[in-house]
Amino acid sequence: MHTQDAEPRPTNEANLGDAAKNVAEHASALARLELELASLELKGKVAALGVGIGLGVGAAVFGFLMLGFTFATLAAVLDTFLDTWLALLITTVVLLLIAAILGLLAKRSIQRGTPPVPEQAIEEAKLTTDALKSNGG
């Protein structure tokens, strides 16, 4: 007899079980790392988005102030050759006209978008249903 026969030999099933366990452990570790990477990436993107929104709000505030100064400048220019009250009145009328035009455009756009129902898609679905019913019956 050989002395090696006394030692239990690892079977193919045991090797396969160990390999499957290793693969599962590696897959689990890989999944954890991918989740961590996704989390870090999302945190970075959210931070960048927050900074972008903050900068955009700042730009909007300064744009609004710039618009006010533009109309103040218009009133000052008109004041050089008109009475002050008339220069301010003309500037006010210009602002009123701009607001009225924007309001009418907004009203028309809102009317076009309401009710928010996909009417064309609903009509197509009805036609398809009718066609299927007529072919089937």
C-alpha cells in the first residue's frame, strides 16, 4: 500500500464547491464596490447640481437687477429732454406693454397645453382597439 492512499483526496465536487464559493465572494465584493462607486458618483453629481442651481439663481437675481437698471437708464435718458414725470410715465408704459405681451403669450401657451391629456395618442388607441375588434369578430 501506498502511504498517500491513507490521506483523503479532495474530490472534484469539493474543488467545485470551493470555486463556486470564491466566485460568489468575489461577485459580492465586486457588487459592494460598484455600489460604493455609484454612491460616490451620485454624491459628486448632486453637489455639482447644487452648485449649478445656486449659481443659476445668482445669475437670475443679477439679471433681474440689470433689467431694473436698464429701465432706470431709459427713464434717465428720457429725462434729459422731457420732464421727469413724463420720462417715468413713458418707461412705465413700456414696462406695461412688455408685461401685457408676455402675459398674452403665456395665456395662449397655457390654453394650448390644457388639459394635459395626450388627445392624439388616445384617439390612436381607440382606432387601434376598434380595428382589432372588427378584425377579431
